[in-house]
Amino acid sequence: MEFLNDMALFVEVVKAKSFRRAAEAIGVPNSTLSRRISALEKAIGLRLLHRTTRKIEPTEAGQLYFERARRIVEEARLAHEQLGEMLAQPVGVLHASLPVDFANIFLAPLLAEFARRYPGISFEFDLTPRRVDLVTEPVDVAIRMGEPPSSNLIARQLARLPRYLYASPRYVELYGEPGEPADLLRHECLRLKPAEVAGWSLHRGKETVEIAVGGRFLLNSVGMIRRLATLDLGIAVLPEEIAADDVAAGLLHRVMPAWQAPSVPVYAITETRLLPAKTQRFIEFLREHLGA
């Protein structure tokens, strides 16, 4: 157990880059802290820190040890925190990375409901399509659409969103309504890159068709594709939840209703399985509402 305590002390020293600052932060005498780190180096058999009068820096071995030890210490801290919060109302700042269009169009009402349910949680959201680094960046959870890449991160599937074909009533009036996948070759199709550069995969029951649709617009934004479709510029494949408001307002109309595109999965991605209550409740809430 003392070995784990020394590991935690070492992590604090490297983060603070100073024995004095680390000692002040954790309430341990500077001399005790220095002695414990020296004992840790002796037990390991390698020097972990370069010490100067002005600052300390990890050695090559120390940097490797820090990267491994930091995760172990964080897992242990979260284990205790999770047990302590089982009976408590979740509190703290929830740092989440969310897909821009999905958050703006569909998640916003759910986030409002979640905030009302848990008044002790504050929120810091980063709306970005980029792959955030959950190890080095201060992000508790990333919500992502599509299959996650293989990694050591923990991916929890929240839902699978059905996708259908939509066009504006005016577009259908001007160019006609396609009835079969082959008809799409004569239409402007609003495609999402990189997944739809080569065309669309559509299925009807057990029948699947790959169709090399084309058009003038190739975008990396579902929100922009939705908007252009309402402006009569083409046919779009959209998650049903994303198109719902425009369909209700009469701005979009579902075409080829017997056909649909593969559903898109939504995942909550975290660095670890041990989560504080604020993050656990957020994931559970999204799974409950998106799954429904």
C-alpha cells in the first residue's frame, strides 16, 4: 500500500514540477515528500527525476513511469469517488465533447432536461468533430456518431439512429420523386464526406443496393446538408431525429419510404470504466432517451 502512496506522490511532484508546490498542494512536508520519492527510486532501481535548484524534470524512465502511474492513481481515486457518490447527488463540472450538428439539432433539448434534473452539475461543452484526446485533455466523455476506431478507450453504445431519404416538397415538384435507387442517378444528392464520397448504401428489408449517386455538394456537416435540402438543392440521407422538425414544419418530405440507409450508432467514449457520478448519470440519461 505504501508503494501505491509513493506512486501518487510522484505523480503530484511531476505535475507540479516542484517538490515545494506539490508539498503545499497535498499537505505533506517537503522533506517527507523528497524522502518518499528517493525511496521509490531506490525500490525501482532507476532515477526518476532530474533535480535542479529551480525545478525538477522527469528522466526518460520517470516520464514512462509517470504516464503509467497517473492512470493507476486516477483509477484508484475514481474508485473511491464512485463509491462515495453512490448515495450522493451528482455534482461538479461535466466536461463533454459533442458532435456539432447532432448537439445543436437534437441533443440541446435533452441537455436542458438533464440540467434541470441535476442542478448540482455545471457544464463545459466542446462542440467539435475532431477526435479529442481523453487521456491528455480535460474531457470526461465524448459523444460520437459512427463506429469508433479501435483503441484502449471505453465505448458504450447509446443508440442506433435510423436514416432515411429526404427532399423538400419544392425539389420534388421541380424534379420529380425517385421511386427506386436507380432513379437517384438522375438527381442532385447531398453527400456527407468522407463516408458518402462513393455513393449511398440503401436497403429494403433484406435487399441491399450500392448506388453511386452524385451531385454538386459534398460536405462534412450533417447540419449543412439538412439546411441545403430544405432550400430545394437536392436529396439527403439524414437520421430521422435530425430531420424530424423540418418534416413536421413541411420543409422536408421523406422520399422512397420503402428504402433506408444503414442506421448510425451513437457512442459515449471515456478513458476508463470507473466514472464519477456526474459522468455516469449523463451517459445513462442519454442512453435512456436516445434508445427510446
